[in-house]
Amino acid sequence: MLNYLTFNNIPVTIVAAKYDKIKKSERLKKLTDIAQTLKIGVENIYLISSETAYGKETIIERIY
């Protein structure tokens, strides 16, 4: 799906949940790993947590 979207120049935003479950020392590495695996920039990945509401406002702004 990601290949299809990027091939057709459709903007892509990745939302990665469970932010609160990752140790603080590992967060940047996990974000970088996701970006490298998907071959996208880290600025297109939004980390969120439904438990703590981390990132909620940011992703809502991105949607609008």
C-alpha cells in the first residue's frame, strides 16, 4: 500500500501507536528504524499513545 501511495504521489503519514510502551532511551532508535524500514522521513511518522494521549493533538492537526 505504501508503494502504491508514494508512486501515485499521495501524501503519507504513518501513525505508530504504543508510544508509552517504549523506553525513553529506545524511542529515537525505534522511530529511526521505522523510517528506514519504510524508506520515509521521520517527519512523516507520528508517535501516539491512547493511554497517555501523547501525540493526540499533533495527529489531529496533521489530519486537518
